Amino acid sequence: MNLKAFRRVLAVLLSLVMMLALAACNGGTETAEEDAAQNSKFLNLGTSFAYPSLDAHKEYYGWYTSIYGVTEALFKIGDDLSIEPCLAEKAEADGNKWTITLKDGVKFSNGNPLTSEIAIKNIQRLAAVNERFAYFGEYTYTYVDDKTFTVFCPEVYPILPNDLASPEFAMMDLDNMPNPDTEIIGTGPFVIDQFVPEGDVTLKKNENYWNGEVKLDGAKFFYMQEDEPKLLAMQSGEIVGYDSVTADAYEIFKKEPDKYALTDISGTRLQFYFLNKATLSDNVRKAINGTIDKQAIVDYLKGTVSATDGPFNSNAAYGKVNGVQKIDAAAAKALIEQDGYTMGANGIYEKDGKPLQINICYYAARSLDTLAILFQSQLKAIGIDSRLTVEEDPDATYIKSKDFDLALYCMISDKSGDPYYFIDSTLRQGAYYDITGFHNDECEALINELAKETDVARRAELTNRIVQYSIDDDVMGYVGLFNKITVLKPGITGYANNNPFDFYALYANTDIA
């Protein structure tokens, strides 16, 4: 039996085991309690990830407590990528100082109120236990009253509300949580009923929810890492929904719209590439960008990604770039020939007896291995040869050494409804991903302005100009944004399937007909 067949058989067996387990739970003579449970509004859902802890401040665990609807942050990110109030009513800036005002009546699932003192304690704890937010430990926090506190930053920091919308900024009743890894008290519409570390999670309604009626009685997230078991479980009715639907499953589901409700939107995880100015001439870089056909790549990947002209979702005001080079093989060849290359007998350009060959570096995740092969094929068609170099850890190899001609990478370009993180990480001189040799004084000045600009419209304008510099200088190529593809049983409403971020799912108004 080949490996593919073995995996399919294993997936079927796993699905059967899950079906038998569910049947065992419901088998036999039903008690009144079991009968009531069967008639309740309860969702069985699939998930590809499971973690050892519920502590929302550690690692990325807050993403999942947010997905479960157990924790909430001070702000949230809307479907249109705007920052919206959640536990906080507003955030007002005055120079380096932000004043945060909490909403009235917010309370934890145990009935205790959320106060400014507890909010400050949560933020300071996050800074202490999560290195990605350690810089919040450098800020000064002042209690004003039970609903108001201030945050003083060493420098003007215009995107504080965006950070406070990250799910890691979950508000928890820290004074009443002896072991946050296994038991947490949040403010969300659901509470943990049963938690299996690195396994399934069962939820029940938060009877003390502060923000209206919770329509579901509960839900269970079944940990199903492989794609095939989720597909089979959805087809059999064992689960009623899951995210990260594969292209193959998408094709199956869309054939039966009466059985499956599909949502397909552009997300925030970007496939892109760097071009090395130290090893490639201006003309060769421009020829490469005029050859890489992102739409052909998107078509090959069967709709799992959406083609993009820049690093951000085009629905965002800061995702409106212009002047992207058109695909033109003749123009690309003309650029190469301007550099003194002539076409060899084998269809590859040569100069001084050496073929035009580039080193394409990549790592085998997020479909980058497929992109590398497609790039190689597209470039060969215009006379550029390439060798593929695969690395297990790109950050420790070609990102660090800058030993590449073309480097493929994938990252979340928009963490919290603002473009600064990606800009600061890739295009600022001396940044972590400043590996192309790109430097432009005007662009650097715009980045410095973006770092302190508080007006949202102006931030978008600055971002679009900055990204355009990277396009015009042919140091970056933006390929696609991974789509967030969700399948649900028809009749399920209020699920976060239209939000481009991966850390929302269940809300208080999530319901099933």
C-alpha cells in the first residue's frame, strides 16, 4: 500500500472511531438530561490545532481561547479590518499618553467585575510572560478610577488600540485562577466545560455573560490535525463546520450547496519573495517581476490563495497600491538582453560563457515548495535558469546569511488591522527582514512618519506610498494572501467566517436554526 492510500485508510479509521465514540455517548436508554442535551443548541466543530494550555497570555494560546469565545480583549478587529470597542469603550491619545475607558457592566464569568486595576494587571502579566509583547513592560500604567486608566509610552505610539485588540490581551480574573494552564476565567460568552491538553475542548454557555443573550448552549472542538478526517466527519454529520478547508475539500463541498455553506475570503497570511540587489541587476530583477505570473500560481493552487499586488488585503485602505508591473515575456527578455545576455542553444541566456542562473531559496511549508517549482518553470520559459535550495529553517539560513538570489517567505502581514508591523520588519533599513539591499531615503522618512502618525487615513496614504517604493525598485514580489475558507452546516449564523483573522469563531450571537 502506498503512503497516500495508507493515509486515506487511516483517516477513514479515525473518522469511524470518532463516529463510534459519539454513538457510544448517545447510545442506550436516554435519560431526561440526555434527551434535553440532544435538543439543545450545541455545535460539534473541527479544528486543526490543539495546545497544552489555556493561558491566553502565553505563546499564541489566546488565539484559541478567543476562537472558543472564552476570552475577549479590550478591542476587537472588525470584518472590515477596523478597530472596534469590545471590553473598552474608547482609547484617546494625548501625545505619548493613552487614556483607556472600560465599558459599563463588564464582568467575568464568575460574576466579578472587570476593573482598571485588573486590566492593568493583565497587560503587565502579558508583557512578563510573552516575549512578543515584552515592550509593554516599558510602559507606565496609572489607575484613574475603576473604569479608567492611562498608558504612558516612551515615544508616540499610534497603534496601541490595535495591539490591545490582539487576542493575547485577553482579560482574565487573575486573582481567582490558581492554574491558568487548565482553568481560566474570562469575559466571553462561553466557559470551558472540559479541556483535554493537546486534545478536544468542550464549552458551555456563560450564564453570567455581560453583553446580552448567548444563543448556543455549548460547543465542542474536536482536534483533527489531518485534513481527510475533517472532510469525512463533515460529510457524515459528526461535525457541522471547520476552518482551513483544503482546495480538494472545497471542490467537494461546493458541488452540494444545499448541504454545505462555504465562505472564501482573503486572509492576512502573505506569500511573497525577496530579490537580492547584491546579486541581481536592476534589469534582471525587473525581468523576474515581469515574468512571475501570480494569477497562474493562484489558479494552480485551486483557490487556496488570492492574488495580491501588495502585502495587505485590498479591502483595507492601506492595501491600495498602483503601478504593479504587467506580465510581459517579450519585455522581460528585452531587459535581460540590455544587460548583454544572448540566448544560448539550450534556451537559457548566457554572458561571458556563463548561463543566467539564479538561486531560489525556500522552505517546504505554506505551499512555498510548489511556488518554487512554478517559479522555476515560469523563469525558464523566458531564458532564466534556476536551482532550488530548500532549507528547514529559513531564518537561520538564507534570511540570516542573505545567500540567495530569490528568497521565498510566508508571514502574517497584518497582525492587528494596521500595516506598520510588516513595513517596519521588511522595508526599514536595518530591520530583521532587510535582506534585499533596498534603501531609499525618502521611503525611510515615510516609515519614520508612519511610526508616529495617528490619523488613520494618513497612515493608509503613507503605507501605500512606502509599498510602492518596494514595487518600483523590484526588491519584493507579492504573490498571494491565503484565503480563509470555512465550511458550515446551512443554518449556522453569527460565526466569524467573514472575518479575515484566524482568531475569531464563536460569538454570543452564534446560532443554529
